[in-house]
Amino acid sequence: MRIVLVGPPGAGKGTQATRLAEKLRIPHISTGDLFRANISRQTELGKLAKSYMDAGDLVPDEVTIAMAKDRMEQPDAEGGFLLDGFPRNVSQAEALDELLKTEGIKLDAVLDLEAPEDEVVKRIAGRRVCRKDSAHVFHVSYSPPKQEGVCDLCGGELYQRDDDSEETVRTRLEVYHTKTEPIIDYYRAQGLVVTISAMGPVDEVTGRALEALKSSQ
């Protein structure tokens, strides 16, 4: 299957993308991973992307699209892929359509993870990360540490990252509503959108997504 995964920050896209890609045996292609891979390998695209990032500018659509095209042409993506974080706007969605058309293939589904805005803010703003080991993550409501402000695993100080503050989260949501959400209508016009609730246990959401994708075929 060839799938695009969309949803607001905090909807659990990263978690679900990893799980769904494993279940469906297709590669998970995320924008963040594309940037990191190209920059670490010092590809021409990576160098170009880094030049924009170092200057504090957004990486232009054409660079992101070129990276995605290169990744989708790898042998492991011949049987399908799951795109996470791309396309991020309607112009990227249109470019993706053109790319796939030249290859004689098309998307099978656009999976839209839906979550109430207040819940999204609560999920992200409640995260606390360990200063000693950033892999140790807690949540003030869902998985609180035994001692407030102290990591259960190593005793490090727990803190809220700047980009997890409620103000920043609401700004990110506004960007999502303005820039990314319109692609849902774009793909809905093509009959590709499958919307599911991102609420509930991770396993339940994964099962819900797999069932919805199966029904869409």
C-alpha cells in the first residue's frame, strides 16, 4: 500500500507510522528522517537543506520533494510506503501526485488521525523529559514520575522542553490548520481520505487504522 499519514501535532503520528509500517511491511518515510539522513551522508540535497536550516530559513518545497522522490525510488519502497510529514501543504501534495503519475502509480489511502485540540495540547504540554537522558520521557497526567520533577530511571531532572509549552503547541496547531489541514480536503476530493479517532490506547488506534485501511481498498 501507498499511504499518506496526516494529523495534528500530538495525535501520535510517529508512533502509529512506525507500527503501521511494520504491520504492512512497507518503509516508514518521514520528513525528519529524510533531512537527517541526507545531512549525515552529506548528499547534495542534504548540503542544500542544511544551508537553509543554518540560516534559519524553511527548506524549500522543491528540496523536500526531491528528497522524498529519491527515497521512494529505493528498492524497499517498490511495494509501497507510508509517508509521514510529507506532503505538508497542498503544493507538495500536487507535486507528489505528479511524481507518482510519472511512475505509473498512485496513493491507496490518506489516513487522517483525528484528536480534539484540547487533548492534543494536554498530551504535548504535559510531557517532561530527563536532562540526563532525553529517551526518558514522562507525562504529568498519563505516566507521572514517582517523585515530581525527578526521573524514575536515573534520578535526572525532568523538565518541559520549550517547544512543548502550551503557547508553542497552540502556535504549531495554528500552522497545521493553516498549512497542512487543507491537504485533507484536497485528497478527500480524490476519495482517498480515511479518518479515524486517535484517542485511546496505542494498540486500539493501530487496530482501528488497519481495519480502516483494509476497508478502503
